[in-house]
Amino acid sequence: MAAVTAADELSVTFAALADPTRRAIVTRLAAGEATAGQLAEPFSLTQQAISKHLKVLERAGLISRTRSAQTRPCRLEPGRFDQAAEWIGRHRQLWHERYDRLDAHLEALAAAGQQQPPEQSREQSPERAP
């Protein structure tokens, strides 16, 4: 089996979270463990459809399912969320730095524009002189 890289893991994580039903399931599991039946209640989906969503989340490492007597409660796995949050944080910092540089550049341009004398109109331009 091929080794899974961190970038591949992130792709799987974000692909799993791209679906609104799976995001709603994750939101529900943030409140605590729940069975597939409990997770299916607010949706107009079949048990089979919910089960497929749970499998996607489980393959992505976002949830785990354990056996407890006759039930298989689902729970969030925070490690994968931490990896995604760290990646987002790194990129957020990069973009904040870029925006800060852009702001500084625009301020420098504005300051330079205020210091220069106004340009001559086209009629007074030396290139157009007869």
C-alpha cells in the first residue's frame, strides 16, 4: 500500500468536509457521541445514506466508531481537525503578511502621489506643442 502524505490527508479531510450533510454530522458530534440512528434523525436521508457519509468521515480520520454493546457510537477524532486547522493557520498568516505588504505599498504610493506636483493637462503637454 502506498504511503499517504500529509497533503493527501488534507485533501481527504477537506473533501470529506466539502459536503454540507457531513459538516452537519461533524457539528452534531462536537456535542458528544451519537449512533448512526441518532445522527440520521434531523435528515431526510435513509440509514444507508447516513452510513455512507459516516464511512467517508471515518476514512478521512475525522470520526471513529466503537462497539458498545449493541450500538456503534461515533465520536470526533480531533487530531485530523488539528492538522487541518494548522494548515489553515499557516496560510492565514501568509495572506495576512501579504495584505500587510500590499497596504504598506498602497500607503507609499498615496504618499508619493501627494508629494508630486499635479501633472500637466494634455493641451499643455510639451509633446503636443506645435
